Amino acid sequence: DVKVTQSSRYLVKRTGEKVFLECVQDMDHENMFWYRQDPGLGLRLIYFSYDVKMKEKGDIPEGYSVSREKKERFSLILESASTNQTSMYLCASSFSAGPGTQYFGPGTRLLVL
Amino acid sequence: GESVGLHLPTLSVQEGDNSIINCAYSNSASDYFIWYKQESGKGPQFIIDIRSNMDKRQGQRVTVLLNKTVKHLSLQIAATQPGDSAVYFCAENDPSGTYKYIFGTGTRLKVLA
């Protein structure tokens, strides 16, 4: 089975702090994604990566950056956390270069005070 | 428990009955669709997918129907069980970007004992 893990299930941070969210997948997938999920909205893509050291902006990249130094690991960074970044963050990975199933991690619920 | 959507449409079904969850997708050029199940506090879990060259695909207790004429997708769950209680949402690939998907906001399924 595909396994996507995220470093934390719950995080509480203060406004202005730098926040790192890590995601690891064990299926040698090329593609990895970071989404946020908010009540009443569908998943919104923040950033994705289709190869090591490659990244592309999604629909809502402002306030976020990412890092992919190794194929299995994709990190989301909030340089200076703000209260409007309180959300559920979901990491996903997929194998196919074209449309293909995305496998999700369990999510990190981030609260920014 | 945690909620992925405070005001989602809700479908209540008696245990043992069949469930039908609907989804309207947005882009007639989308050619790949996925149904996900998300239990409270967890990440989305892949259920079944379908490509646009098919009208129907069956899995274990689940069937997905695709009507391209009206851009409509449905998920049928046979003999609904308490463990089926979750939020279900559909995803369509975004034809403008190879790796991108458009996610629906979801429907909450409640199974009544």
C-alpha cells in the first residue's frame, strides 16, 4: 500500500513564526503536492513538485514556499505564519505523469494564534 | 470530532440501503475523475476512479457513473455500512495543467443504524 506520512497531526504556532510541514512518501512517486482544506471549500493546491528540486506554484502559493531535496520528501514552509493560514494541510503524491490517482497523507491541522 | 466542512450537504441513509452521492464537474474537457472518502480527522482516501472513455466502473460495493453530456458524476455504495459514514468528494483533472485537479466540496454521508 502507498504510504504518505506527515510530520505532525496537530501544530499550534504564533503569528510570525516560521513553520515547517514535512511529508514523506514511500512509493517512489515523482509527483508530490501540498493542499490546504478549509470548511466549505474544496482542496486548494498550494504548490506541487514533479521531480527533485522542481516546484510549481498552485492556486494559492502566497505566503508559502516548498522544498524538495529528495524524491520521497516534500516540505511546506510558512515563512511568517499568519492567522489566515490556520487550516488543515494535506500532502499527496502520485506516480503518473499524466492524470493519475493522488494518495493523501493524514493531514496536519495547524492553528496560528 | 473534526469536520472538513461545517455546512456540507448531508445524505442520511439507513444501514443496509444503497447510497447515491452526486457530483457536478466543471470542465467538459476533463478526462479523469476520482472519488475520495474522508473520515473525520483523516486524510482523503481513494475509492474509485474513472476515465472519460467509460460510462461506468465498478469496484467492491461501489460503482461510479459518468454522464459527460450533463457533466455529472455519481458514486453508488451498495448495502451501506456504518463504516461508510464520511465525507465523499469528487475530483476532476484540470485540463489546463497536467498535475492539477479540481476538487468538489463534498457530501457528508450519515449511516443510520
